[in-house]
Amino acid sequence: MIIFEEKTKTMLLNFFLSGRNNKIRIIVILSSIGIFSCKSYKDLSYFGAESDAEAKIYHEIDKPQDYIIKINDNLYISILTSNSELNAIYNPAVPSNIVTGGSVGGTSSNYGAPSGQYLNGYMVDKGGSVNLPIIGEIHVDGLTIPEAEAKIKLRATEFLKEPSVKVKLLSFKVTVLGEVRTPGIYYNYNISFTVLDAISLANGNTDFSNIGKVRVLRQTQAGIVAHRLNLKNYDFLSSEAFYLQPDDVIYIEPAKYKNVALKTPVVSLLLTSVTTIVLIATFIQNQ
């Protein structure tokens, strides 16, 4: 640490206050402003900067539409009856204390990881059907989850007594990329899943993110559709991309200043060195 004498401090102060060395002084000041400029409060705020304390309704958010089952979807299908032997056939993940009176196993051990879901789920084949033991093939492509449950239950009543049927989508995954703290693939098991939920699972956006430019890429029958969302404005709540669909890709763009910010430590060190040399040279010159 350098300790300046009173005379030296006076010389440094005069350097910036005097009319001499204007060019050097301006370069130093402008460089410092460019390097250390920060994002504004509005750039960092979701929904914009709201100052009113009163609650307001900005948009009527539509409820998510029922998901339509497609080919290659992976489904969790549970059929329970009063017959424990049949339960063991239709439900390999049912805890063994329900099926046989034991205490080992369970749904979490069979469906807790993507690999377990892939092995134990029922894949919708190219014909749009799932193949269930005893019951056989049932066409589910184009149906909602409740419609598939009702159709499977109707078929199951032909073979089983008072069956209870449950159908869930296992292959609801999204990919979160760009300026988030933990990019990756995330699975959803809730009825609704929003772009804010996905960003939260990725541990939020980074300091270099531009939340005004978020893209949601969605596969449709016509091809890939790119939706643009501005999270700094309430309007994104009414976008059809607010509620996510399986296999959506969420990308948060970097802010324009990111490259400058990443180079700031090196440039700052260089600027400090140059400034120090100039000040010392000026000091010596005025001795």
C-alpha cells in the first residue's frame, strides 16, 4: 500500500483540478465510467419497477390447456384393484407391503430417476398406442390425460373388477440455457409449469442476463416456433409461451455489456497502472 505525503496528495489533486493535462484527465475519467458503469434498477427488475403499493390486476392469465398425448410420450399408468396379484402385474412400482405384505420397494425407487421412468413407463408407440398387460393395446395419441384415464378404465372393466386408473405424463422436460446460474434439463410433474418456474429451477438468472430478451423455442406440427418474452413487462404473462410445454427450450440472452464486464479486471489493472505512471511522471516533472 502506497502512502502519499501531504505534498504528493496536493499534486495529485491539482492534476485533476488544474487545466493542464486535459487529454489525459478526460481519458482516465471516461475509461473509468465505461468500465465501472452498472445496470440500472429497471434492467434488473422482473415486471418492471412498480412504485404503487396497491395491488393491481394487469392481465387475466389463462389457465394452461390440457396436454395432448403424442407419439413417443412416456406415461405412468397405474391400475389398482382389490386383487393383489393383479396389482403386482400392473404396478411394478407399488410398495410391496401393499402387494405382498412386505416393506421394501416403492414408486420412488422405480420412478425417481429418468432412467427408472424410461424403464417402467409406458411409451406411446408409432401407432399412437400403449400396450398394457392382459388388457392389450389402447390408442391414446391425441387424447388428454383425463381422456386417456377414462378410456383405459373403460377397457379395464372388461377384465377387472372395479379398477382404479391413474395416468401421468413422465416425459415433461424442458431445457434451460443461456444466462442462468444452473443451465440444464429439468423435469416437471405438476399440472402447470411456467417460464418463471423453469428459471427458478435453474437457480435464477445471472448478473449478465438480459431478462428483457428471453426466447422460448417450441416444437409444433408446423415446425419450431420461437416466442420472445420480455420479463421486465407484465405483457409476458398473457403470452402463450408463459405456460411451458414438454420439450420447450428456454434461452436467456446475455446483456450487451457482458464482454466488457468480463474483461473489467484486466482493463482495470491496466488503467490503474497507466494512471499511476502518468501521475508519477507529472509529479516528477513538477518537482
